[in-house]
Amino acid sequence: WAGLSSEIKRYDLADVAGRIRCPTLVTQYEGDTSFTDQPTRLYGMLTGVRKKDLVHFTSVDGTQYHCGPMSPEVSNEACWDWLDEGFGRLRSPRRRLSAARRPTPAGRRRRASR
């Protein structure tokens, strides 16, 4: 584990983030001690991306901590919703989160559910 951790720490997106052009979803979890401010910094470095969103997951949604282990259905559903909104329906019809439970992307107003 120590060797893997050392290798992971060497990775830095600062040199390549400005070259990313594809639509990008960046997620940030309240209480994530592995990635504290990195998601916000990465979002700011995505200067060449026309469609980018930063979604904050919180304890209000039950999605705090790294990858939202307390409520993965909420974070997973938010990711599927982002894909559906950006690329059209990618999978079979499914239950959508109610607007009250859906995390709001930074800088965007919460929409009513479809």
C-alpha cells in the first residue's frame, strides 16, 4: 500500500488539465480527507472545456466522505443524470432522484425533476 500511495502522490493534472476538451463532471464530497480541495482546483484548471460541472455532495444528501459510501445511490444517480442531460438517454428508463434529494452542481440552480 505504501508504494501505491507514493506513486499516486506523483500524479499531477496541472500540466494536462488545460488540454482536456471533452465534457467533464467533477465531484467533490464533504468530509473527503483524500481529496480536500483538489476537485475545485481541477474544475478551475479545465479552461478548454465548454461543458463542465462541479457537483458538491454533502451530509444533507447522505453522500459525505470519499465516494459517498453512506448513500451511493444518490451520487450514482447524479452522475447518471449528468450523462443523460449531456449525451441523451444512455440506458434503460430508471427512477430519477427527486429534486429535493439531487445534489446541485455548483453555480447552477436546482431544477424540478422531470
